[in-house]
Amino acid sequence: MLTIKDLFDIKAIDGIKLVAGEKGMNKEISLVNIMENPDKFDWLSTNELLLSTGYIFKDNEELQNKIIMELSEINCSGLCIKVKRYFDKIPQNMIDQANKYGLPLLELPFEYTLSQVISIINEKVSGRYDLLNRKALDFHNTMFRIALDGGGINSISSMLSETISNPILFLDKDWSLLHYSEHKDNNVLLEYCLDLAKGRQAFPKEFLDSMPKNISKMKKSIKRIFYLEELKIKCRILPVAVANDIYGYIVVWQTVRELTEFDYIVLQQAATIMALERIKAKEIEEVKLRIRQDFYDDLLTGKITSSDTIQTLCELHGLNTTYKYHCMVVNIEYDEIDFYEDIVASKKSLENMVKKCVDLIYSISIKANGEVTCFHRNNRIILLIGQYKNRIPISISDAKQFANVIYNLLSSEIDNNSLLIGIGRQYDTIHSVHKSFTEAIESVRLMERFDQKEGISHFEEHSIYHLLDSNIKDIELEDFFMKHLGKIYEHDRLHKTNYIVTLENYFINNLNISETAKAMFLHRNTLIYRIEKIKDILNTNLKNSEELLQIQLALKIFRLLYKALTVE
């Protein structure tokens, strides 16, 4: 083991002096490095001896003090500054700081190059690595056996915490908690300071925002201070990454003791094992997801006809065959994907967006009048909402009320999108849920047919349109319309009137003059005049039930075929 004190016995660098930090004379040296970058702190590790010409901090007293403090907190071995280049002597404020923190501050004679010193000291250091490597190999073998035996991150976390004598948190790539291991000697309990609910972010946003953007490229741990009331807790964060793909993070809650060089080695090894665990878990989840997707696809297309098969698969995937179900479909037009030239990047952006939408919907699922199952297909989110059979059937207004909650939430949380939500009817058995899905899809299609960019619609509101649009050819619909309302249409087109809209509102308000006038913001006499003109043009008194039915159908056809017509 080479210490700061041993440096003064090395003849090849005779003349090196200790100017401050005598308390750290026994600090161990494991590596020698050059520091000429003020932003390099995240890349340093414990027991490093840093060499510098002093150029980066020669005119900045604040930076000089910060460097001493940071190197001390990282538990570096010391700082050695080459004099007579940018400093005639080491500044007094750095000497004072080094004495305060117990960080050895050394003076290197001008005649030595930094590369010479690195080579000389590393040669002395190299002999101690045999023992360290043997200890690290033993730890790696133990950790690898845990992984092979299926111990998972729980066992890995416990062993790692015990080895480095500090509490440990394992987080996923979104900083959500996977597992944590408390330590018996920790006086600053994790549960007091952090949110330890699995699947939620353990650390507050301001702490996470302090992480460097290029953290996936870092092969070493970084230090951050966690502040809570009067507490300042030192944390070491190590990214779990493979080829710059982040799989998670290991966070050391450094409250029991300082980390040693061996601790940093086992952290790196634990990160490798954890990466393998996360990759394995991801592959297993993807297989489960494909199986689940195949089941939902078959269920929603009506391919599963066997009652026993439905019973078995529903139990496996969390659906209740004793419930009555209805379906909602959220169709999302996500404008942001148009900004990507790369198809893969575009698809990934869409995938991340719809996953976020699914999570948001689950967060408000308690507001649904039933039990919610939610998943996505491309840019569509599909909801299956189940109720006990003895409950009152869900009404159109109740279904639309929950759809409105979803609409408002997604609109506020997801930028650059437009939403259409279609709702199918409720069916008594899950065997018929494919009908509700088809109806929800049809509701979305009809809204698109009417050039709606946003909105909510229940299939019952569009059932007549569905009947007309799905079963009769456009030319036959147009013939029917022209036969019954063609004269009104031509009159509006030639004279710039709006009699069709007036007639439409008249039927919506059940042929009530007062209600129609109120809805259209017209004077009652004005409306009466228009109705009389319509009667004259159509040569009808608007009282024959058969004629009224034909006119209503013609108005529905008008909305299908002439939706682009602008009338006021």
C-alpha cells in the first residue's frame, strides 16, 4: 500500500514538499491522474492523487477553494501542484482549505514533468493490485453465483450493502425505485428521507435535475449532495449502462463510512450484474407482453369462441369473466413524430408517449365506474371497463363523463396532440366485448368522417350514421337526400340561406318553435318565417310521420355527404 507519506521516500521525485493537510499523510494512493479541467469532479474516484500545473484555477480564488473541498469529499489522496509555472508559491487560501479538510497539498518542483511523476508513482502503486484483484474476483464470483441461482436484485442489493457498509438503492432508468437495502449502522434512515414506494421516483425532482446529461457515458460513479432540512447526505450514483443504453442506477447512501477503492471496484461489478438482471427482466417482460397482446387481439376481434379458453386466459391476464364490459378507444394524433426524419426515432417517441398516456389513465382509473384494464396499439389506447353484473348498467352520460376526465388529463399532459375518444356499448358478458371494441372504433371513424379533430362520442349517438354509412352506397344516399331535401339544399346554395341548418335544429328541439329559436339565437317570428318558407319549398306541413322520418334521414345523410358545406 502506497501512502502520501511514502512519496517522500521515492528518490526519483526528490524535492516534493507537503505544504498543507498533514492530517492526511496516511491517505492511500491507488492511482495518479492529471486535473486540468474544472468540470472533471464527476469523473474522479477515491484514492486518486491529482497533479496540476494550476492553470485552470490560477486567477480564481473561489474555484481554488472549491477544488480543495470537492477533492476532500470525493476522498482523493491529495493535490500536487507544479510551481514556478503559473504559481511562484501555492496560494494561502488553498493552504488554509487543505488544512481545514485534511487534504494533503503538495508542491512539485518545476523540473519534473507531470507524465514523469505519473509513471514513477504508478510503478510503485502497481504492486498492491494483486491482493485487490483477488478480493474483487472473489466478490464477482459470489455475485455471479447469486445471479445464476436466481437471487435477483434483492439479493444483489443486500450483499452489496453489506460489502460496502452503506445503504443501497437500485433504481430503474426513469429513477423509479426497484429495491433498497438499509444498513444496520445507518443513522439517517432511508424511509425518513425518501419516497420508498416501488415504481415511484425515490428522489425529488431538483435532485434528479442535478444529474449530468451525459451520465450514460460515465463509467465511474458521481457524487451528489442530498439536502433535507438541516441534513446533507453524500450520495454516490453509478449508472447501470451497456453501450450507452441506461438500464438503471445504483445509489450509495454514504452515511456509515467513506468508500474505499475496493468499494468502487465492487460497485462497478455490481452494476454489470445488475445490467444483466435488468436485460433478463426486460426480455421476460417483453415475452409476457407479446403473449398478453396476442390474447387481447384475439379477444377484441372475437377469435376466442370457447368459454373454457376465455375463462382460463382471462384469469391469466387479470380480466373477470363475471363482469359486464364496455370498451373505449383513445385515438391520438401526435404531431411531434412529424419532426423526426429517422423512422426508428419517430416510432420510439410515439411508443414513449402512449406508454405515458397509459400510466396517466391508470392514475385516474378510480374515477371510472368500473375496473379498468388499459393497453395500447400504435397510436391508439384501448380501455376495457368491467362492472359487477348486479350493478346498474352504465349510462351514456356516465361513460362520457369518465372519457372527459381522460380527455382533459391527456390534453394537459401531452403536448402537440389531438384526441378522439370513441365509446362502445356495454355488454353482459366478456364474450361480447369485441362488439363494444368494434363500436368504439366505429365512433372514432365517424368522427373522422365528420372532420372532427378532437372530441368524444358514444356509439349510440352515431348508430344511425353507422347504419347509413356502412350499408348503403354513397350514390344511393345522395339520391335519397336529393329526393327529400334537394330543393332546400339548392335554395340555400343559390340564395345563401341556411334553411337546412334551421330544419336540423328544429328536429333536434322536437319541433318546438321557442326552444329552436333560443338555441339558434333567433327571434321567434324570424324562425316562424323560415319554417313556413321551408314548408312551401318542400310542399309539406311537416306533420305526416312518414314524411318526418324521411326528412330526418335525409338530414343525417346531409351530415355524412355534405359535411364540408359551410352554413350559418
